[in-house]
Amino acid sequence: MGIVDLLLRLPGGAVYLQDFYELRMTDKEVPIDAAGLLWACAYKHAKDYLEGNLLPALIEWTQALNYFRSICQWKMRLYLDGMDNPHKEYENERRRIRRENAASVDHHAKIRNTPEYLAKAALIATHVLNIPCFISKEEADPHVAYVSLSKELVAVTGDSDLLAYGAKKIIVVQSYARGWYRLIDLDANAEPGQYPLFDLYLEH
């Protein structure tokens, strides 16, 4: 679900950056919450994906990972969602109903990362590209946040929930295709009063 409405009130949340290469993240591992990237690949090839042809989306996935590894020189570690979180049953049902309602006017709204799609994407990452890939027990968000926090790494994600799980510095991707993202840094030196919500976070 994310906390995107709050991002504008945090350091870096009001500025959209472009070009992942400019991040220069070559000296440390880059943990990636891969759900957003996988969904974006499926969305770009929605017609094929919804008809059961996963190949175009998987090719898109492979090309994206190659770009991050070869051009950006990221030492990636990919984290994929596992089972649905039983404690988020209400949220999962809300999302299902929203997809069904939206699907009547936009077939793109039907897209979700299926187990088959996740499994094939993980297989490509590990056995074809030799990129470490981890399947979380449930959602990958807390897993990625923990890795980011414990190893002082900057995580890449499409989901701002990582902040709620304790991550200090994350890259929130708006569009993988266009390279648009925001760099949220809770360790930033901001003037008191510049971000009242951030001041509250620091105080408590």
C-alpha cells in the first residue's frame, strides 16, 4: 500500500530524480524489493501476460537486470514476495476487489505477480544471470528493510512501506521504464522546521 502521501514531508520526497546510473551505487550491495519491477514488466506487456504468455515480461525483466548490473554496475540482491501475509487478509481482499472493479474499464488493473511468474523470474535471475535471489516467507518489504538497516545499504523499491519497517535510506521508484525515482534519506541533515513530520520522527 505504501505511505506515498507522506513522502513529500520527508527529506528527498519532493524531488524526482532521473537516471539510475547517476546514483553511483557501485561499492556496496544493492538490495532490491523486486515486486515493483516485476509488476512493471508485466504491465508493459499486459495483453500477452494476461493471456498467459509470460515471455515478453520475462525478457523485459532480464533486460532491466542486465542494465542495472552492466551499466549501473550494481551488485544486486533480489528479494521476492513469498506467501500472502495472513495478518493482512483485509488488505489483500480490498486489493482483490479493487482489481476486479477496475478491470471492467482497464484490463491492466488485472495484473498481479503470480506464483508462476515469480518462480520463472527467480530462475532467470539465479541460473541465467547469476544474481542472488531470495524468496521471503511472506512479503519482501520487512526482509529488505532489515537487510538495508543491518548492513547500512540503500534499498531500491517501489513501495515506501520500507520506511515503516525501519529502513533509513531508500530509493522509491516511480517508473522503472523512465528511470524516475526519489531518494528518501532519514539520516539527512535538515533544518528544524523544514520538515515538521521529520522533526517528529527525530524526536521520537
